[in-house]
Amino acid sequence: MSQALGFVETRSLPAAVEAADSMAKAANVTIVEFRVVGSGLVAVIVAGEVAAVQSAVDSGRAAAGLVGEVVSFNVLPRPHNEVDKLLE
């Protein structure tokens, strides 16, 4: 994978939708996955250039925090190629 990955995990679906919307609008990123983990946890994963992903994660985290609880977030600037297998 040549692009950076960013994650925002929330404790509610509305907060995750808000995060995804904000992330897509904040920077030139692609939503790679929207995964309902279980027990109310929902993860939004985006990909793009490192600066765009960082901006998107910051924006998504802030927006989701206004609606619900942000559980975790992270940016992987240069994920290993094996990480692709986890997202299939």
C-alpha cells in the first residue's frame, strides 16, 4: 500500500457517520472501510496522502466528539503491504 491510512473509532453509529462525512469533506481522502465492530463500536478507515489523512482524522475526531464518544484514532503514514490483507 502506497497511501497512508487513518482510523477513527466511535462508540455510536451517528458519531461514525459524522466522522466519515467530516473526513471526506476535510481532505482529499477515500473512505476505505466503514466497519461496525460490535457493542456499539464503529470504525471509519480512510486512505490518501499523509497530510490529507492527518487532516481528515483530526477533523473526523473533532466532529464525532460533538455527537458521541471517540474511542480511538490513529494515522499510519507508511503501512506495511501486509496491512492490505486485514482490510479485505
